[in-house]
Amino acid sequence: MASFVLAIDQGTTGSTVALMDARGKLRASVNVEFPQIYPRPGWVEHRPADIWSSVNRALGALLRKQLCKPTDIVAIGITNQRETAVLWDRRTGEALNNAIVWQCRRTTDFCESLRRAGHEPLIRHTSGLVLDPYFSAGKYRWLLHHTAGIGRALKAGHVAGGTIDSFLIWQLTGGDTHVTDISNASRTSLMNIHSGQWDATMLELFEVPAGILPRIAPSSGILGYTRGVRGLPDGIPIAGVAGDQQAALFGQACFEPGDVKCTYGTGSFIVMNTGRQIVHSGAGLLTTVAWQLGEQAEPVYALEGGAFVCGAAVQWLRDGLGIITTAREVETLARRVADHGGVEFVPALTGLGAPHWAPEARGTLSGLTRGAGRAHIARATLDAMALQNADILRAMEQDLGKRMRPLRVDGGAAANNLLMQIQADILGRKLIRPKVIETTVAGACYLAGLGVGLWSTRAELRQVWRAEREFSSAMSASARRKRLASWDTALRRTLVAPGAA
């Protein structure tokens, strides 16, 4: 009998459902987008019902391709947008409020109050994370303070909370299972990164009742079984779960300490495997759990730096400025000019992430002249995507005290050859793009397949991973210094602009 792994990749703008065979080949995938909600400037929400509907629609479309029988699916893997917080009713599975998305900055004032009270060092040491609205803890607190009837529901024990992986598992199991994996839990600011458990002091600081939170489980191994999902038989094990960036690291076969990848999605994220070692950053990076392969295994840790706006900057060119009609046009438009022509775009549309952590910063477009046009703005946007990553990489090397290995790249924008060349030029190092750039999906499949024994070892998975193309730097050191200096000037203007942190 043929064996397949089904992956659910629940992202910020849409949900993808994909199918991988036992040889590690992705056979098909379907993506369904859902609406974004912006109630106020800097606020971002999703309707959890839209998320679950998008998963079901994508699943239905994939099954209609009839690439396998539903009974041939031996495991389900989940990877998800991280930090997004949801509360739902344990009796019905219905959300009690809109989900607060990872990009949302509404908890900035509360985070600042904790900082003024001197709690930031303890939060950093306990959770591995900086004190920032990005993470889930403040979002849970906001929902608990702003959801109608929440007091009665809490008293009655009807409230369940979690990140998107927990919400999906609850729906997939018909409400039987309330669980999250350790990689997602490590993104909440509520988990003690040393113990792998919810931390009582963090729960008290953020005013989150322990009783609403899911059980923390390994990233690979059976977490629950399907029940009542349209198109799928009951009893399929959900056997692999990881936040999207950790799943991408696993999908890139970055199994050894020092292996590093960058994913270009709505945001861009550089993550480096640090093995069993917890590395606390002195340069504004995050210490996080990469994965845990089974109950008896020790967690693997990582250093991470993320830019909140990457592919979202291209969407803004399309939807906000209207200078392109599809995201793919940005490469063609940017190639019309030799360089950025002095135009600088700092895409702080939802604040700045690592290593700056300026939640109140807002985007700036500078260096405009009569000679500047749409192509220069498009090129400046691609440059900005790469330059943000260079800031993160410089911080990561500062923490490590050494240069990193060649960077493995993935995500939708990794298909943009011009962007990849710009990134190699600005970093001054080699980039490696795999044949399968949907590495979040691949990582979810690998974790689930390991969880049910479809694959036995990571060595088997290394044989599955293949490089498609390498990009080497063609920029001189002096030109690189000049380009970085121009970017640093634009960053300083953004950071001191009115409203910036």
C-alpha cells in the first residue's frame, strides 16, 4: 500500500495543504487565501473561522486531485504562522474573538509598562525572547481583557487558548485534543526555555491563567487523531507540528549546529541551529526551540532574527501603491534599472523586528529625485528585503564570534533570482536554493513521517534534500560597504522619525 503524508501549512495570508510521498517528493499542493483585518493602524486580525475554512477548502481541492486514497494518508504534519493568539469555546470550538496576528502592535504600551517596571531581563532569561508586542503572551492578555463575557466563561472552564497549531489540532480532532508543540510554545514568552514548561512567573506577569493553555508536546510523535474531518477518515495521526520557521529549518535539513537558513515569506527569518546549547543573544536576536524529536529526546535550540515585512512589502507595492499588478512583476520591473538609484525604502510597515526591536517605527521612502520612478522603488524594495537580512546576519555573527556557513534559502520570494543575487551580493557569501523551496511544508512532512516511522532517521531525510542553484557574490567589498552605509543612514532616519521607538 502506498503511504503519503499530508501537510497543513497555515500561513499569514493563506493556508496550503500538500501531499508528500514516501520518497519525500511533494506531489501536489493547494493554497487558499483568506481576508486580512486591519481595525486600526498597526493592528492586524484574522477570523479563526476563515482560517479553518481555508484549510478545509484547500484540503477538499487537494483530495479532488485523487493522487491517493484518503486511507493511504499515514500521518498529518502541521506548520503555522507563529505567535498569533486565539481563544475559543471548549464546548463548540468557535472562536471567542478574532485572532490577534503576530504582526499586530496593539500591546506595545503594555510591553513598555513591563519594561519600565524592570521585568525585561527576567523575561529574556526565562523565555529567550525580547519584550515585544510580537509574541503571544501580551496578545492573550489583550483578548482576556477585551472579549465579551470572558469572565463567566473562564469561571465555567469553557475557555481554551493557543496559537494556530493548537486551534487547528482542536478542530482536526473534533475537540479531543488541546496541545501545542514545544517550538510554538517557545514563541509565546510564557514557556521557560530551560524547562520546556509553562512558567508560573511569566503567566503571572502577563495575567494569563494556566488553565486555558494547551499541553506542551514534542514536535515529532503522535499528538492526536483526526475525528469528523470532511474527506478524511477518522484516526489519522497528527504526528508532526512546528512553527513555520522551525519547520523550514528542519525542511532544509539543517540538522547540525551552525546550519542556517533564511525563509522569505510575509516576513523574512534567519534561523541557525545551535544544537543542545542555549545561546542567549547580546545583539537583539531570539533564543528559541527548534524542535524536539520525541518525548525522550532533548530539545534542539536555535538563534533567530526576523524582519516583520518581506514579501508583505511587495504586496504593499501591489495593493497600496498600485505600481505592480502581481507580485511576480516586481523582479521584471526592478531589472529595468541598474541599481536603487539612491532610493531607500525601509519597510517598517508594522514596526522593525530584529535586531532593532522598534515597534513604533513606521516605513520610510527616501532619496527620491525627479529621475526616480517605479523601477527604482521596486529595486529599493528588493534591496530592503536583503538588507534587513544582512542586519540580522551581522548580529548573529556578533553573537557567535565567527562567520556563518553558506545560507540556505527558501520561501516564495526565494524563486526571485534577482533578489537572491542581491542577497548574495550584500551578504558577501554563497546562497544555496533547494529544489523544493516549500521547506515549511517539507519540514512538517518530515516531522510527521518520523513520528509514525515512515522515515527512521534524519540521515534518510538528508538524502531527500537537493540543491537547485547556488548564488555567489559579485559585488566588491567597497561597493558593499557603500550600499550598507546608505541603508544604515535610511534606518537611522526611520528610527528617529516621529512615532518611532
